[in-house]
Amino acid sequence: MTGTKAELRDRIHALRDAGYNHLAVHIRHGQPQMLEDWADVFAMV
């Protein structure tokens, strides 16, 4: 998935509402900022 943090949150909420309860996120080696960005997304979910 790509999008702004708000868009990603909305998509995650839609998946949850559709019955999905697991989501896998691939964090690339050497990209610690990706982990922080995803942590921000999930903090508000």
C-alpha cells in the first residue's frame, strides 16, 4: 500500500471492517525510517 499516513489508516480501517485481522509490513534492511513511519501509521489505528 502507498499513500499518506491518513490514507493508509483509512485503508487499514477498511480492511479491519471487512474482517481482516492480520497485516504484514515489509521493512527493508537499512531503512530505519520506514519502521518509524509505519509506527506512526499504526499508532492511530
